[in-house]
Amino acid sequence: MNDGPPAGVCAVIDPERGAHGVLELHGPLDTACVHRALHRIAEIRPAARHNGLRLLRHGPGLHSVELSGGDQTPAPGCAGLLADLLTAAPGPAADALPGPGAGTAAAGLPCGTLPRTEPLTPLQQQRLTDALTWPDHQVEQILWRWHGPLDTARFEAAWQAVSARESVLRTAFVWDPRPRAVVFDRGITHVDRHPHGTPARRAALLARERARSFDLRRPAPVRVALLDSNPADAAAPFTDVLLTYHRALLDSWSVRLLMRACCRAYLAGGVLPGGERRPALGDFARWIGTRNPGPGAWWRGAARPPAVPAAPRPARTPAAGAGTGVLRTALSPSRSAHLAHWAAQWGVAESSVLQAVWAMLSYRARGAAPGPATVGFGLDLPGRGLLLQGIEGLPGPFENALPLTVTLDAALGLPALLGELRDRAMDMAACEGAAAASPAPGSSTGRRAGGLLAFDCGPRPETAGSDLAAHGIRLEEQEAAGAPAGYALRLRAGHDARRALTLTCAYDRDLLEVGAARTLLAHTARLLSLLPAAAGAATTVADVLALLPGAATPPVPDGPGARDAAPWVVLRGALAPAAATVCLLDVPGAPRTGHDEVVRHYRGPEALTALSLTAGRHSDHAAALGALARSHGRLVLGGYSGTGALACELARHLTRPGVRPPLVVVAGAGHGPDAPRTLAGALQQASASARRH
């Protein structure tokens, strides 16, 4: 290594050594951990067999593993998964994760915490794909205000009790190379408290937590942040409780369930009676796997909605900052009550009125009046109408967006539009568990067009008011901010503690100007406020749109396009003639931290490149690296734990007559200040060995 000994275990896989390849392990190793990891691989890949495995010790901190091939699973793929398991840093607070081999886990080996595997739901598979493409679109938040005393230690204990009961809080993902859910025996939900006067302010705290990435390889799909009130409010102290979560494992309904369970545990002194919840998310995945034929199947038996023309993308200057912007507004409680009463007179819910308003605004933005035009948008369904007993109390990623289209013209009556949208939504609810087909790569139309509408519903933790009040506590929900979820804009509606209808607009700054998002939000709120007093049985679409000011309604552009299937970049050129290349691989599901520090620590003459991996795109990746594999020297593929199985699969696609198979290097989990140095050292050592042979 170049700057000192490795931190934890580093693995080097050489497919050319031995009949089936050799896995070299550098660093401290508990040999029993290898066998436990192999047992876990056998659970993940039942077809794999490891007849004739040899574990050889060559000296302090140096071992090699020779794997024989299975009947159906190539040994190099199992070697990559074994490298991932052995090099992974322990999960959060490894000393709190007991089990066989827990002592070695503290040294960087996850032997005692190897998780059980669970199948994925179709929605989870879609969310993982989306998370790799639009990572900032998958993070959502809900904020409560906790009035009264809040004991931090008791609150943390309550969350750990919830984590012990709900396996979804102990779930992460591995790629082997397909994504799989894994459930740990225990997990830690992090709770950070910020006293008043620290740099964190409410708006800044929400933005900072929303911008923080989730590492999907670690069992922590939710973060909790507490922000105390001003000491001047000592007569009525409060604490803002912010929950930030990832959509691959949770949705807004689930987070409210978890907060309600936390309140129960808090009132019970930090304990929650009962064992692990059943059915759990894995049970649901197995259940729906026998019923859901696959993505896009919900269209079968029904007419496919007409394609929505691509919305014109307005000319714009680059946004001041990329990422997600959030805007909010609200109707007064009296106007909200009037709207609900008016909607009930027409036999619809407020959600149908919101959909009608959004459809009419989309029609106005197209400029087709008075002629007909088809408009469309996504509709978020809660996913709790499935016929699985107990699903209403099961935390998981069930909230689902499906496309809705409707044809409008200026003469269409408002009551007819409300009724049609109500009936469409009821029909779609029967298919709310199905994953809609994703647009074809490179498609210029239909890419999640028209934005996404969501209406909050489900359990409310603050309804346990009498129990909380007995302890001098009152809880009220303040904000619920949804991510764009792969759309250019997402509009979420819900009621606050005063029963006022609140509207939260989350938009992609790369696709929509803040002014356009603000105008859309203002026009929506204006129509919702005016309709109860201005609309009747004879009201048409033209009459409703006449209530708007003269300012144009901006169109909602299509959602962001998919990134390049094989984004490959050069980080540093070779420092010597005819030097080989080292390709750094980004870990699927891990925060994108860049490779600047690895480049700074690397001392070898090889050129350094980077490639972002995506499961199922091995041919695309191989095409990007094919020239490097045929060039001078031997190509080295390397990355943090989680890349091993994918890298081995990529190496198999690169290997052909006349081309040497690349070396694969896996080192650490990418956490901590020493991670780049460790990875750079492992890559440099492997490259030097390749030059000598």
C-alpha cells in the first residue's frame, strides 16, 4: 500500500489464476467469517456450489481463496459477492449488532451481521432504478412540531424500539449483480438534536437534510433531526421533529405510521411491546410476486391512454443551484372547509377538485382553447387498497404514481370533468400496486409528462392527543415535502392541524424556473379558493379559466431524461508511455462522492478513469471500456464494497480471445477519511502486480 496499512480488508480477484480464479484478501481476517459469508451467498444464490474451496494463509494479513465453479453460477460472480461481504464496513453502530462473530465486525468485518435476503417488489425495483438516475428525486420529508418537553434519550430509545419491531428500518440493498433487499438483525435510526442558536435554522435544516444522500447499502432509510425553539419561548417550548426518508423503502403513509409508533414507545418509556411485525415488507413482496405479472401489466384489458404531446420547454437561463426547489402556500381554514363542502355537493373529494384544476391549467398552458386538447399528469395513489390483510398498518414503499390523461375543451362542463376524474381515479386504484412501464430510453415524449399530483391521507400521529396531553405534549404536523419523483414538478396537498389545505410544490431546478413554479402554485391556489363561490352546474372550463389573471400559465415540461447508460470520464492521464488504465467504479446505491481524493492518493503511472455502474447494463459498460481492455497493460477495475459482483460481471463481458480479463479490486465501504487512501493503495498494489506479470 502507498500510505500505510489497509484499514479493514481489501480484496483482489484475478480470473487468470487457477482453474476458476483466485480471491486475494489483504488485511485482518477471521477465517470463520469467510465460511459464514459463503453460507450467506448460498442463501442468495441457491444454485451456487463451492466444492473444493481452499482458504490459504500466506502470511500476516494475506490470504487467498480458491473457488470452484457452481453448476449454474460462475465462480467469478460469487467471488465478487464474497469480496463485497468481506470488505463491507459494519452497519451503523456495529457494536450494537450482536451475533456470531460480532467481535470481528468491530474490526471491519460484517460477519456477525450478515443479513437475511428478501425479494423486491416491482415498485422497489423501479425506485432503485430511479434512485440511480435521479438520486435527489427520491428523498422526502415530513415535519412535526412537538409542543412540550422532549427527552432526547427517551426519544432515541423509542426510535430504536420502533426499529426493532419494523424490519423496513433494518433493510438495505445489495447488488449481486441484481439488486436484492437484505434485512439486518438490528439497526440504528440516527437522531440528531440541534439547540436553538446553532447554525441550523428550520428552512436551512430542511434543505440540508434533503440534500444529504442516503447510502442504500446501509440499513437506515430514515433520519431524524430535532430543532429546539428559542429560549424566549420558555413559557411554551417546542421542538421541530424532522423525518427525512428514502422512497425505495418508505412513503408518507409509512412515515406517519412510524411516528405514531414512536409516540407510543416514548409514552411507554422507550419500549414497544411485541416482537417483529408480521406481515413485513418481505412477506408483501412474496405475496405480490405471485400476483403482479410485471411492469406495465396493469394496462392489459384496458385501453391505453392516448400519448400526451411533449410540453414545450420554455427558454430559461441556468438555475442558481441544481437540485430540488420547494414552495408552499395554503388556503385559510375557512376557505378549506368551504372547498370540502362544495366538493361533497358534487359527489367528489377535494383530490378530484385538485386534479380538475391541474388539468385545466395544463389545458390553458397548451394554448389550444377553444379547441380540444389531451392533457396528462401523474397521480400518486396511496397503495393501501390492495387485498393483503394488515397492509394499512405496514410500513413500506407502497405509494405509487400512475399516468392519467383527459381530453378538455373550452365548452366542457366542470361537473362532467369532476365526475370523469373521480371515476378515473377509482378505476386506477384497482391497479395501484403495479409499476407503470418506464418511458423508453431516449424518448422525447411521454417522459412523465405534466407533473405529479399527490393528496396526503392515512394515519395521523397527532390523533393520539389525549395520551400525549397527559404528559404535557401536543404534536402537530407542519409540513410534508415530496420529491419530484422523476417528474419536473410534484404538487402535494394535505391538511395541517387547523384543517387548512396546504399545497407544497417540489420542482426540479434544472427543468423549471422558480418563477414558473411559483406561478403554477399561485394559479392552483387561486382556483381552489374561488371555485366554491364562482362555479355552478353550468360552469364550463372557459368560465373557470376566466377567473385567472392575464399572466400566462407556464407549461410543465416532461420529466428529466435518463442519464447516459455508461457515463465514463477520464480523471487523470497516464504518467508514463504505454501505461495501463485503472477504472474506478461507482457503487450502486451509494452517495456519489466523487474520486478526487482517490486520484490524489494514487502514486502509480496508470491513467485513472471512472464509470458509473447500473445493474443490467453490462453490455453498455463493456462497450465503454472495450478499448481500454485491449490497450497497453492490464485493465484494473476497482471500487468500494458493493461493486465486486457487478465488476466481476463486467470483467466477464470484457474477456474475449486476445483480451486479458481485468483485475477486480474491492476495498472498504467508502466511509471515513481513510477510505480513499485505502482504495488508492489497493489499486496501486494490484496495478504494480499486473505490470510485473
